[in-house]
Amino acid sequence: MIESRSPQQPDDVVVAVEDTSPASVQTAVERARTAQQDWARSAAARSSALTAAADALLGAADELADLVVREVGKPLGEAKGEVARSVAILRYYAQQVFDPVGEVHEPSSAGLLYSRRRPHGVAGLITPWNFPLAIPLWKAAPALAFGNTVVLKPAPEASACALRLVELLGGVLPSDVFAVVPGDAETGQALVAGADVVSFTGSVAAGNAVAAAATGRGRPVQAEMGGQNPAVVLPDADIERAAAMIANAAAGFAGQKCTATKRVIVVGDQGAFRDAFVAAVEALPVGDPADASTVVGPVIDSGARDRVVAAARSAVDAGGRVLTGGEALDRDGWFVSPTVVEGTPMDHLLACDEVFGPICLLLQATSVDDALRIANGVEYGLVAGLYSRDLNAALRAGEELETGLVKVNAPTSGVDFYLPFGGEKASSLGGREQGKAARDFYTSLHTVTIAPS
Ligand code: NAD
């Protein structure tokens, strides 16, 4: 039995639902496979259905935002933004339905030679809790647009959001085209065992297991995983602006974005930036995520809160200093103060791994070269930021940072859904998602030769 609890008020059980058994997952996959035949037939019908899905979400926008706040503790402003983005994603892919699906080439002799994209069949989607609407939809919308049907296995912590999403979309999509199978890892494994294409977002350990299982069956798989995202601050940066942006990127939504800044690498004298940054972090409004002014709400559960506190303590044990935060808050809910640490050795957890909470490490670099080396010196490669007015430095960042996304004078957090999204190194496996890149993943390219008889 899954119990999803509100992080700001843990005695509030948002939903209690049975795990979907492996046998029931297989039934859902088979029904989706049957529904896929009709669904793939008409691009115009798919476009209309996805547009109607966008309208259904828009009609329930306030209710959905409140549910996101309640179930995962996302601050209200960000929750509203996530709903708006979800609507936009559906509208965007509703139009991509009409994009060309192949190319015609000159045949080597008479006849017709062309390539054509076809859907895989049933897309099995496994998603995390931190974007409980946008991530399921940035996978489901292109999967559906290009003629697949979808079975979604949401994170247990976001079960209520997923159930409501599928309920709303179920009202406008044909039956069995978009199903949800609530559950934990075992349910996810059953989905991987049955789906024709698998898209995963979540932690590195789970993503690697999912990718290995899907690859073992010879099925296409993509896995978007964790990050250890650096922000490099050069001496010519607008210090106050950079400090405010990085504070938000590190601790907004309690640092629980795969794109959150985890390391802040300052080139040259750290003094002015350190003061501005600590002040900016301390100025972030912490509190009830339902309050429109809150930037930092709770973390998802008590384990996440304890991991942030333990990481700060171990930094001190390793010779580092906590510049601000590092403590659980004495209030109902799983709150921890936004935390900045410095002075740890480079093999410390905070310097090389992801702690999914409002904590980041301040590091010093002697030069731009040194900063880029430090930035690239981790196993992860999702996103990196650079703050500078120097065009040459910006150009170098775009070329040399080993991450899927590079942001100059912009927060590491935040993603444009109409551009390819994904990481390098341990952050990502398989093709990019979102934007026009999603079509490549959710379709298979066939080459057809037709000669006259
Ligand atoms: P998680 O890995 O614990 O769970 C993700 C999903 O995988 C859940 O639905 C879970 O039930 C399922 N799962 C776990 N083990 C599985 C298995 N062996 N087989 C099949 N399914 C399995 O991650 P989480 O705690 O929900 O989310 C936080 C993590 O997600 C962070 O590491 C964060 O960086 C990452 N994330 C990455 C991106 C990205 O696009 N790169 C976006 C958001 C979150």
C-alpha cells in the first residue's frame, strides 16, 4: 500500500493506494497495445485529443496547482508555473503531430525510396516526484503525438497528482491510451518488462537498473538522472545578481530539482561574492509552500531532511565550515534551512555527489581554466552555469563545459520544453527528450523501397 503524505504536514495523507501488481501492469500494457492500433491511425484525431487534453488541464489549473503544493510541497508560484508549462507542452506536441515523418529519396532505379517514422507501440514511463505533472507530460505528450499509447508508473510520493492527471486526460482521450499504474520499484520493473519503449527520470541507481533491464530486452530506453551542477562565477560578474540567481537555483523548491546548483565555483577573491551569496540565501523566504511568497518549502520526506543535515555535519567533520543553515527547522513538516558549506575536501559527498535538498558547496578557483576543470571534475554532466560579462568566457563555457545544458548569466535550474533536454556522463543514457528531439526517441525510422513490378 502506498501512502503519499504532505511534506509540510505529514499527518495529511494525500492518497493511499494499492501498489499495482506485476500481473495488473501486464494487463494495462496489453490493453494499451490494443488501443494503440486505432490511436496511431489518425494524426488529426491525435492533435484534437491532445488539444482537448491541454484544455482539460487548463480548466483544472488552480486545483492541480493546489494538489502539487499539497502532495510534494512545491511553492505555489512554481506549482502554478508547472501547470502552465504542462498545458503548453500538450499544445506544442498537438501541433508536432503534423510535422513530416520521413523523407523521399531518389531511388537507385525506378520506383519510390523513402524513410518513414513509426511509433514503437506502448511507451512505459517511469517518473520522479519533483515535477509530478510536467515530467509525465513531457514524456507522454510526444509519445502520444507520434502514435504510441502510454502506461505511466509515477513516483509513489506523487501518486495523487498522477492519478488526477490521468483522470483528467481520460475524460478526453480514447480508453486505454493513457493509463497509470501506481506503485514502487517492483511495479516499475514490471512495466519495463512489458513496454515497447521506456523513458525514465529519477536517480542514477534506479535509472541504470531500468536501462539495463530494457536494453536486456532489446527495447529503446532513455534515462534522465541526477546532477551535480556547477555555477562558475568570474571576477567581472554582476555579483549581487549572480548571488541572487544562484541562491534561488540552489535552494528554490528546497533544492529538489535535477538542475539545482550544487557547487558554486568562484574565481579569484571569494570575499565579496561569499558575503552576497550567504545574504541572498538567508533572504530566501522559507515556509508554507501554499503561501505565495514562499521560495523554500519542505523537502519530500524525513529521510531527505536527515540527509541534508548529515551532509552539513560531515562537511564540518571533514574540516569544512557551514556558512549558513545545516539544521532541521523546529516546526511541523520536513523543513531544513537553506545551507551553504565551504572548505570540504574534493572527495567529500557535497563536492562530487548529489544531495537532493537545499544545500550547496562554495569552492574557490584560481583561474577560468581551474574553474572549468573543477566544474568538469565530477561524474555528472546535466547542467552548468557561468556568470560573467566576458564574451570569450561565455563562448568557452559553451564549448568546454561537459554538460547537456550550459547557462550563461542564468540559473542552472529551469528548462525550456521546446529544446532538447538531457545530460552528459552519468546524468543521462539514451537520446534527448523534449523539443523536436523527442520524436526521434518515440519513433523508429523505417526505410522503404518500392520498385515497379
Ligand atoms: P527515484 O530514482 O527514487 O525514483 C524515480 C522513479 O523510479 C520512481 O517512480 C520509482 O518508483 C522508480 N523506480 C525506482 N527503482 C526502480 C527500479 N529498479 N525499476 C523501475 N522503477 C524504479 O528518484 P526520485 O527520488 O523520485 O527523484 C529524485 C531524483 O530524480 C534525483 O536524483 C533527481 O536529480 C532526479 N531527476 C532527474 C531529472 C532529469 O531530467 N535529469 C529530473 C527530475 C529529477
